[in-house]
Amino acid sequence: MKTIFAIFIILSCATIYPQQTVDKIAAIVDNEVILLSEINFQANLLASQRKLEPNDPAVREQVLKLLIDEKLLLAQALIDSIMVTEDEVTRQLDYQLEMFVQQYGSRERVEQVYGMGFEKIKRELRDDIRKNVLVQKMQDKKFGFIESSRREVEDFFEMYKDSLGVIPEKVKVSHIFRNPKTSTTLKTKYFEKASLLLDSIKSGADFALLAKENSEDPGSAVQGGDLGFVKRGVFFPEFESAAFALQDGEISSVIESPVGFHIIQLLERRGESIHTRHILIKVKADDEADLSAIEFLTEIRDSIVRFNQSFYDLAKKYSDDKETVPFGGALGTFYLNQLDKNLLDAVGKLKEGEISFPKRVDYSADTYGYHIVFLEKRIPQHKPDLNIDFADVKRLSEEYKKQKLYSEWMEELKSKIYWEIKL
């Protein structure tokens, strides 16, 4: 069952797109405008996701309606003084950028598609992300606590069970994750490389040229390390603390962040914004660290398979996945078609109760590790059954309930907030 909420989430993801022709205003909502290019982009996105024709008037009408709804929610969020923190914006921004990297395969490909460096993409997206977080908070405030009673779920199931189709195959999975640790010797090597570059700069070498030749931040290296003007809350805390402590023209010592070692130069300060450039030397794990992680996970698997040790207990003791450690490595229950490629490859051929051998898992362009996956339960495809699928049916019932209330509320907002279609 598809809902307005499900489609709205797709459209509320911040996007950027090249505008190669003169744009037109398609609609005005309060103090916001909706551009024709925005409709074109979102129509293409929705059409590709749902295998539709992007120029179909019905698709474009649906996109315009959803964009108007989004702007109405934003206007109401501002009226209600909904607050958003910089941390919330940064987390959502990082998530959105990671989705771009997964979609296009690499940071470099993202930069090619949008014609700008990764840091500039970040800056371009930040305001849109802030608005999207506001909209999401407005939705949560209005509908976040809506639940269906058991009677409502039962009534919903009786009314719609024949149109719910089949419940796809589901799997309940857990994992133990290990992040390869870079050896102290190797880490020292990267630090010394950054220190040599810093010495060269102090001796008169050209910062921009060294950045182009040595920096491992692909978004800024081609620009001589230039990161442009950025407000607080965008960079890693370690980077930011060092950068904001500099005077105009001053160069930092070698600064360590979660991605490696930086040499930072403050070019200009404007209030709470700084214009910096940097050289990044990434800290990478070596083959020895990878092998150590694989061997460790193999030993854990043997302990469970051969000696009947508890997967749950060993996950709590040894997994590096902090989010799942308290739950004994439990990742949850998923439809098989919801699994990303990493998990699908791991559980695809497992039988219920089996544990995979160690497999590499890539979380981003810079973060990876190895894990073993426990297939705790496999539930075959089946017709909806309220006893087995109560949680799924309850979720659908609540979405239906929210959709109905949402439609009524949007009509109310349209009656009190100015909006006009200009096409």
C-alpha cells in the first residue's frame, strides 16, 4: 500500500541540480517559490523510482502538489517556531551526501554530476536540509504520536486484507562487526607525511600546489585545498576547533580528525564564517589489519558453531558496532528486498540458524570493516496473517490513519497560508 507520506519522504530529500536554462516560477507558497526546474528534477526522480513517464501531466501534477504541501509545512513550522539545531542539520546532511555517494558510486562521480567540489555541494545543500528537517519536525509534531488500537488494526485488516497482496520474504538478522585498526606504526607514517608537507609550506612551498598534488580530499584538492566560506557546525569538531583558533593567513600544526591528518590555513574570517583551505592525508588500514579482523571473526564463528557459544553474548563483548552491541548484535527483521547488497550477499544462501563467514562491509567511501551475520529466522513469502504480521499491518493501519488526517490538515493549511500556482 503506497501512501502520501511514503511519496512525500522521497520528495523531501534535499537535492541539487544544474540549472542550464532560464528558470521560471511555477508556484509561490508564503515566502517560498517553487521553480520549474525543481518540478522537472523531482518528476524525473519520481518517474525513475516508480517506472513512470516523467512528462506525464499526472506525474508532474502530483509532484507540484507534493512540493506545495512541503512549502506549506515549512511555513507552518516557522509559524509554530519549530527549532532545528546545527547538529541535526549536520547529521541529515551527512546522510544525504552518503545517499548521493551510494547512488553514483563515488564522491568523484557525485562531483562530476553536479559540477562542483564535495565541500561546495555541502554548502549548497545545507539550507535545503535545514528546511527539510523543519518540515520533518513539523510532521512529527502533528502525527508522530498517532497509533492504531488493536481494534482499529483488526478493522483495517478486515477491510483491506484482499488488497494487501502478499507479504514478501522476511529475515531476522544479527551481526558482529570488526573495524580494522590501523597499526601505530602505519599511523605514524601518515603523520610524518603530513609533517613533511607542513615543513615544506613553512619553507616557502606553494600551499595550493601541494594540496593539488598531495591532498586526499577529492572535493577540495583540485581547488588547491580551498573549502570556501563555511559557518560553524560543518567540519569535524577537531578541524573546526583548530581552524577557528587561527588568525588570517596563519597555518595550523598537523591536526588529526576521524578521517586523517590535516594542515589548515585560515584565509579570511567573517564573523562566524571562515574561509579555509587544507591538505588532507587520510589514515588507512593496511592488509595486516584487514587480515587480523578476518581471523578474529573466524575464531568467533568457530566458537559459536563448534562450541555452542552464544552469538548474543559474543556480539555484546566483541562487536565494534556500537548501535547494535546493547542488543547482542541484533540488526532487526527486514523484508529480503529491503536489504542492502552487503547484507543480501551475506544472508542470501544461509539457512535459518546459520552464520556467514567474514565478509567485507562498506559503510561509505572511507569507512569499512568485516562482519559475520547470523540468520536467526527466515519467514517465507505468504498471504497476510494478522497473527504473524500484526506489526506490519499495524504500521499500515497507522499510515492510513495519518494519511487521512494529513489530507484534512493540508486543506486547513491551504485555507490560511497564501499559495498560488503560476504556471
